[in-house]
Amino acid sequence: MTDAKKKNKKKKDSFAVRMKRRGREFKNLGQTIANEPREFPGALLKVLRRSLRTVWDARGGGLYSCGYVLTFIWLEIRMLVDDIRSAESISGFFGEQIFEILFRYLGESLQNMIAAFMWPVFFIQISPPWGLGILVAMFVAFPRWIKKPLEHWLLHDDDLASNVEAND
């Protein structure tokens, strides 16, 4: 890394500071759903957008990071749907989730994270000759037509203002 890049790079907040910020976000989401339920979807979208942007930046901000995020979300949703289907009742589902969240859910999420790293392999395996061709086409098309609108959505002005306020 060059000296200019090192000087311009923002110092990363400590783990404790980041967790405190996340705790405040979830507390605010809880208050929003209790006090202003109509505002909840917008508030949740801001939190999700910030989380997606963090993963986007950590994975490089290109097609690979987009594929990683989409694969991870797909695997997590599929895991949750499978858990709902296997539950015998609603109370049983929530009881199992509360008990198992510390062990099984975190373990499966870690497996999903590792599987999401390998998303190009899964994509090619769908249909070996066509999957590779479509993947190459995506690598060509993504930076030209998809990346800018996606980054515009991830860097929405409202979220930037709320991030600045959260950092103050």
C-alpha cells in the first residue's frame, strides 16, 4: 500500500465501539417497531443497507462481493425456511430457536459464510458449460451496467447522513 493510501485510510473503530453501535441500532429498531410500526420497514432497510455495504467493502466491491452477499442471504433464508418447516408449532419453533441459537444457528451461519465464499463454484455446477459462460458474461457486464446502480443504492444519501450521525 502506498503512503498516500495509508494516510487517507480511515482508522477502523474497535470491536467494542462497533458492537455498541450495532446494539444501539437494534434498540432503535425495537423502539421503532413498538412506537411507530409504519416506520419500521424504512428503518430496517437502512440497517440492512449499512450491513450490506460493510460486507461489500470487505469483499472488494465487485461482482465477487455481490455474489457473496446474495449467496449468503440465500443460504440463510433457506436455513430459516427449513427450520420453520421442521417445527411442529409456532411456539416450538421459537423455543427451539432461542435454545439453539447459541450452538446450531451460529454453526450453520459459519458454514453458510464459508459456502458463500465459493459462490462461483456453485454457479458453474448448476450447468457446467452454460454456467461458466454466464459467469464470464457477468464478469464483463457487472462493472459496465450493474455496479454503479448497485453502489448508488448502497450509498444512499439518507444512510450516509445517519452513518455520520452515528459516528459523532
